[in-house]
Amino acid sequence: MKTVLMNRTFDYRPRRAVIVVYAAGQRYERVPEAAVRAIVAAHAGEVVAKPERDE
């Protein structure tokens, strides 16, 4: 699972009956590897490092 910052909206279809919409300008945490590969290949987003938590 990775964190992805979206550059544009991307529709990911993991299964025939399921469509996951990743919206432009949003940051998504815990995105599955297969979705990350499809997003990066389509130039729709980029993988970003998780911010360090100050506790």
C-alpha cells in the first residue's frame, strides 16, 4: 500500500463490476499496488512519501 497524490482524475477498474474513481488534486493513503501501477503508468498521479508524525 502506498500514498498517491493525484494530478488528474483516474478511473481504476479492479474487477469487471467495480470502478474506483481517484479524483484530481486529492491525496489517497493505502492505495493497492496494482492501482498505483495503473495510475503511474497513465501519468495520472505520483507516489509520495508519508509525512512523519510528530507525537
